[in-house]
Amino acid sequence: MARVPAAVLNALHRLNRLNRLRKSRRRALVSRRGRRTAPPALELAPRPNPWARGLGLVAVVLMGAWLGLLIVGNVRTPVGPMDTTMTLRPSLTGGTKINVSPLGALHLDSHVAPVRLDVNVDQLDPVRSQALVDHPERLSGLQDEVTRDVGHGTLDLAVRSSVAVVTGAAALGLAVYRRPRRALAAGGLALALLAASGATAYATWNPKSVLEPKFSGLLSSAPSLVGNARSIVTEFDVYQKELARLVTNVTKLYDVTSTLPAYAPDPSTIRVLHVSDIHLNPASWKIIASLVEQYEVNVIVDSGDTMDHGSAAENGFLDPIEDLGAPYVWVRGNHDSTVTQEYLKDMENVHVLDDGRAETVAGLRFAGIGDPQFTPDRSARPGAEASQELAGARLASALRDHRARGKPVDVAIAHEPSAARETDGEVPLVLAGHLHHDEMEVLPYGTRLRIEGSTGGSGLRAVEGEHPDPIEASILYFDRDTRRLQAWDEIELGGLGLTTAEVSRHLPEENSPGATQSPSPFTTGPSAGSATESPASPTGPASPSP
């Protein structure tokens, strides 16, 4: 093996050292350059919450759809002789609102959906309305005409509203997101929401809602606009007929330079005005007189607490009763004394009922009992509830006696509901007050209990709270032949100042269209010819003296 010279080995060794040194410097240089030129590390932005993005999109869709409906989502269409504007509005409760300016508005529980149908009566076509008034025979075909007009208007409104909702949502989506795909998604979601709302409204559509409207506005126009209460026993064409009746009423109201016509109620009904808890409010007499005139009331029933302290000094407050224009049936409340009762007995056309005494007034037979308590003198003893139940039992016993004599009572009256409930099964209807708010319920054995609110707005107590109590009364409609309740109107005025008025029509379940007519558990027949009957023998002790 050849030996390498030492000089060569030394040269190779120096060369390797030089190469290692160059590589080391090159790596150091590259490292220093990398540190100087390397860009800073990028931090990834957090991805948006999908729920937040979804809620944002829904908010944009709802706002855009609402703006679209406001701008172009209305339809002008004739309905019979009226020119109307139909509009869809977002709503939590749904329903239909018919604005009859300046008279007021009708509210119908027509459907449950997040959209409400507003119908504004803009004006009356003079030619069409005059032809309708001059030729009453044309009213027979009005229901088909109105139904056809409403159908066309509703279809046109549905198409226009769909375009308005989709366009508004898509335009706002494009303005907010600046991305066509997001705008299309907003428009599609808006159309889906509108379709779902329409399906919900269709599924919950209630054509009987026109039979139970709620009116708000001028009280004097309510009887004519709401119309007569009638017994409707079939569901056939209910919606068309009642809608046509509504159009006819509005036509008559606008006719003759908008002079309100006299209310012409159905002559087959007996109209009873139920008042209670007047509590010395002098404004109540003017309101009662107005209701008697507007509704052509046949008889007024006062279920007590007409006074506040029952003193003789208050008796002059009762004098306007003789001029109210209708017979006045009265029972004693816990704020009415025997002094008050004796004063009313001497008044003309006033019928005071106590201890189950019965009288026939305006074709209906009434029986009542006074409240066993008298609270203003602070002499009321413990056990007030028991005394009320005892009074109710005495009234129920009297009702059984009247029926045994062949003279059944149509309407019983007691001041406190606890006493009235004791008559369950003995009379079709019992009236009460005392609670200062209205209620209606059917008791277990079939008797209907009607509790009236305060027709005096709780009297002087109305100013004790933050807001005054409303003034409440009701009109009860009875069939003249069967003497059974057919419908009732709840009337509410806005307390002191009477700035608002609301009238709600209600039908008993058995009188609603399509209801099964079951035999009555109560005996009915012609009322006794005698207007007054001696008091029935009570089964309990006499009422305590105040």
C-alpha cells in the first residue's frame, strides 16, 4: 500500500477545515437573513357563531319583509259598495281588524298567525251605495257579491304580499351582506316564513268570528255597526251572510251624510241591560239612559251596590231611575241598606226583589234576594261566606217553589257570586255583581252565571289606583218565545273621562253555528199572567237587619 506524503495530508486537512468554516458561515448568514426577513406568524380569526349568524339573517329577513309590506304590500279593492284597502301586518296574535273611520274599528278573531289582516274602509261609492239603499231587494245577492270581492282582494293581496316580502328581504340582505348568495337566501327564507304564516292562518281560520266581533270607537255607533243578535243554528253560509250584514251596516252608517240611523234590533229578542256596583257615580245614569235608547232596552237589571253608605241622605241619588226609559229590576247589595230598599219600593216602574220574590217584567220572569250583609255600618259579623251561601240556598228553594207552581223563573239575581252559585240547576241564568269585573261561566248543573263589572267605575274608588276602573255594563239578548239567552254584548268605557269604548259580542256555546241542540234541563213555558207574586216561603232564617 502506497504511503501518502505528509504534505498532501496536511493540505487536505486544511481544505476540510476551510470547507467546514464556509458552511458554518453560510448557515449563520442564512439564519440571520431568515430572522430579518421572515414575516410574523398570522393569528387565525375566530369563526363566527353559527347561531349568531342565523339570528342575524332572521333579523334581516323580518326587517326587510316588514319594510316591503309597508311600501307595496297593500291592495285597493271594492267590497260591495265600499272602496277598501287590504294590508297584511306583522302581529303576535293574528286576527282581522276592520277600520271604519271615524266611527271606530271591528276586531275579529279570524285566525291565529304572526300576520294580521287590516281592512280600511276608505270611502263609500255613492252610485253603488245609493242603488243598494233605493233597492233593498238587491241585498239578497249582496252576500255573494261581498264574498266574491273579498276572495279576489285576498288573492291579489297574497300575491302582492309575497312579492313585497321577498323583494324587501332580498334587497336588505344585499345591502347588509353585499353578497348575492346571502341576498337570495334572505329572499327564500322570507318566502318560506310567509308561506308558513299563510298555512297557519288557513289551518286556524274561524269563519264564525264575524258573529262575535269586538268593536272599539264611538259608543253611539256600536249597535248599528255590530248589528242585531240573532239565534243562528246552522253553519251554512254563516261567513258570507254575516260579512254581507257587516257591509250593509257600514253602508247605512255612511249613508245620508254619515248620520247614524236609529238602531233597529231584531223584534224577536228581549233586550236586558245588566248593570251593577254603581257606587254613587252620577255619570252612570247618563250612560244607562244612552244605552237604553241606543239598544232599545226592554228592562234594566241592577244587581246591587247602587249606593255607597246606604244613608237616607243618599236617597236623592236614585231619583233619575224613573226617567231612564225602561223598567228597573233591583236587588240589594252589601252597600245598600233597607232604607235604600224602602225608598226604591215607592218609585214608579221599579221592581225590588228580595227573599226569592218573583215578578214578570218585559216578558221575562225574574226572582232575586238581597245581600244578607251590610258593610258600611261596620256591623258585619264573622261568617260572611256562610251567610251568602245560606241566602243563595233560600233563593234556590224559592226557585223550586215557583217551578212547582208552574211559574218557572227565567233569570235569578243575587249580589254576591257565592250566593248566586247556590242556584245551580234551578234556573237557566243567574246574574250577580260585587267583584267589579265581568265574568261568565257555566256552573256544573247547567246554570249560566253572569257577573257584571262596575257600571260606576267603582265610584270614588276609581281615583284611588294609578288608572281609573272602567265603566262596564252588558246587553243580554233573549229569545221572546223560549226566553233563553241568545247572545250578549260586553260594553266597557274607559273610566273617568270616557275616552274609549269597546263592545264585544259573545254567543253561548249551544247557540253557536253547528252546535248540537240538546234538550234544556230547565222547564220553559209562557210566563204567568200576573206581574207580581207573593214571596216564596223561605227555608232559612230571615236576613239580618243592617
